[in-house]
Amino acid sequence: MSTKHHGSCLCGKVHFEIEGSFESFYLCHCEYCQKDTGSAHAANLFSTNASLSWISGEELVTTFNLPSTQHIKSFCSHCGSALPNMQGSGELLVVPAGCLDSHVPIKPNAHIFTASRATWDSELEKVVMFEDAPA
């Protein structure tokens, strides 16, 4: 039995389905992932056996290839949300974990490119936490 995952963008104009399993999950701290997420790291799932199907909004998906690198980002051209993309010659599916609407079935394998880690990205478990916006 094959596993199916569903996802969408923030504005809801793009929906997709992934059939198959994820082999790895990395939290990437490289300078490119920091820039394209606006955060400390990207959280990406990887699969060499899953298939990606666009349910709606495929025409809104834009893909940016950073010249002279292997860095690729797909996103909704309406709201900017990160979306899955096929890399290489279509043999590697990269899925931003946050765009999945279904349960992420695996935990991260590792933090990668930590030499580029943001200076403020340490001991974050010690920062005060709120279940909602602070009052």
C-alpha cells in the first residue's frame, strides 16, 4: 500500500499530492536556505521514489534556480509559499515540510551546513514560549 501526502500553499490556490515515502528529512542552515526561507534553516523532506501531482494551481508554481549552485526553490507566485520540486533529472523530490497539510511521517535526520548557522540560532529552547501570540 502506497502512502499519500497532501499539501498546499498559504493562499490555498495551489494544492498537490505526493504518493510514496520520504527517505530523509534535513534541516539545512546554508546561506541560501536562510535567504529563501527568511529563517534560521529550511526543513526539507527528500524522496527518490515518490511522485508529485498538482491537484490545482500548477500554473502558479514558479521555480527559481540560483545560478552556479544546486539551490532550487519552487513557490506559489501568488502568496510566495514554498512548494515541492523535482531536482536533478527528475530523480529527487524535495518537499518543504511546512507545505504539507498531512502528518509529516518522519523526524529530521540531521542539521546540515551548520558552519553557516545564523548567529542567533542557538539555545532557542531557552526562549520563552507562548501557545498563541503574546499579550
